[in-house]
Amino acid sequence: MYTLEKTTKTYRKQNRTVTALKSVDLHIGSGEFVAIQGPTGGGKSTFLQMLGALDRPTSGRITLGDSEISHAKSGRLTEIRAREIGFVFQSFNLIPTLSAQENVEAALEPLGVSADARRQRAAGALASVGLADRGGHMPSELSGGQQQRVAIARALVKDPDVLLADEPTGNLDEETRDDIMELLEGMWRDRGLTLVIVTHDSAVARRAGRRLHLKNGTVTERS
């Protein structure tokens, strides 16, 4: 699914050069569940952004399936993000002025899906995460766990090949964390997704079939 070849990412921060990735060679296979851990500020989120075609490496090459995403044009990257990649974030990133149903529907608008089809697919996605009766609720009327379920429905309603999650349980209590992880694992198994999660939580990382550690720009495997 993903191939990284000599991938390096540097940026300037407070008059110094920071190396988030240092000549990384890596392959993530289709259908894998991968957890990425490492120290705070070690580049984990930057790495995930590059996998999500939200950022570009300074040098090297990243391929997603048959698409080279490290140097593709912006329009092509927008299309790839809209069709092939779902995102889940720690802070949920729901639009506060839209209902749960409307937040999920919003993911389908760039794909040219008709209004009726958007409504039907969004309702189905909310049902799949256990929120069939919460579509009309605003984010402020939902618990943190329910908001994250809406975010997962929004990510999966477009049927992506890849789901990228950046600290998806970071704002949740332990019980809710386990519920969300069981939901993500179920979606991963049932849909054949490639699932990549950045997490500081070892309990979350242990659920993955493969664990990577990112420190000082270098990615290593952990058993």
C-alpha cells in the first residue's frame, strides 16, 4: 500500500533545522494495522501527514498504491485524499454548526455524490458506529466518545482504502478508549482497510499487528 524510499523531512523551527524523518525506507502492506509510537515532538504527526498527502517530504519518494504522492500536483493530491484516505484526529475536528448527519455527509460532497445518496450513505455510516439515533444532534450535544464515532463514520463513509488516525483515543477515558479501538479494529477487519494509528498509549499500540517507533528521524520496528 505504502512505499517510502529514502524519505527525508526537514523544517525550520526557531532558527534551527529539525529533521522529522531521516532517509526512511519503509513498506506498509495493504490491509496491515500499524501503530506508530515515539517521543513527543518526534515527528509522528508529520509522518502521518505525509502518508495522508497533507505534506510533502523534503527529499525521497512516497508511493500509495500506484500513485506517487510525494511530488504529485496539488489537484491530484486533493483527489487522492478525497477518495482513498480517511482521517481521524484526537480533537475530532467536527464542524460545530453542523449536525452529526451533516458532518458525515460533508465528506461525500467533493465526490459529486447526489444529496439523496449522501443522506442515505451518511445514515448508514452513523448506524455502523452505533449512532443511528444521533444524526440530528449537534457535536456539543454528544459525548467525546460519540463525537469520535461521528468522526470515524465521516472518515469511512467514502469507503477509503486507508484510514489514518492521529491519537484517536487521546481525549478519551480508558473505557471509551477501548470501545473506540474495538470499533476501529472491527472496521479494519470487515472492510480490509490499511489502518495506521499514531499513539502514545501502549495499550492501543499492542492491538496493532505491527509496531513502529519513530525517534530522531529514524523508524525502527518493535516486537
